Amino acid sequence: MKNHIEVNGIKLYAFHGCLPEETKIGGHYLVDVALETNFLKAAQEDTLIDTIDYVVINRIVKEEMATPSKLIEHVGYRILKRFENEVDGMHFVRIKITKICPPINGDVENVAIIIEEKY
């Protein structure tokens, strides 16, 4: 049996980018996280300890997004490493970071990176 947990649309204002202006004025971001785990015991017994806590996922994302980086690829990798070190029971993780209205000399709604890892 496969069980999935998603924390979608984590809205953040952060200071990532290669341009000096991006690290000064910041921008809007959305982060989506999808995890595969086994939460059967939690579902049967109604126990938080037997599943992945959404609060932990949100906290890790917020903490890593608060540290400026040139690339959202780098931020995504840091989030992945934190999940690996702090979240038990993951079989698969997918992290999507979307940068809203990036300054790339064009009318672009957003850019995004996706990191997927299987355990």
C-alpha cells in the first residue's frame, strides 16, 4: 500500500536570486511538497507519532527559504537534506519551488524547480 502526504502552496516571501536587487527587495514563492510513506498505523490508531507531521514539513521549508541563495535549486537541495535528516518514514519525496514573476526580461508568470528522490 502506498500512502501520500502533500503540503501544497506554502506561500513565502524570500530573497533568492543572482541579481543584487533580488536579494534586497525579495520576491514571492510557492513551495509544494509530496511525500510517500506508510501511515496505515496512524490511520488505524489516530496517532500523530505514526505519520509525518505537516507542521515539521512546513517549518523546514520556511527555515530554509529564509536563508538567501542565488539559486532556488540550492534551496531545494537544502530542503531535501533537512527532510532526509529530520523526517522518518519517507519512501519518496518531491519538492517543487516556484518563483513568481521572475526578473528574466520577459513576461513570465513563474519559473520552478522540482527535486524528486526515492528511498
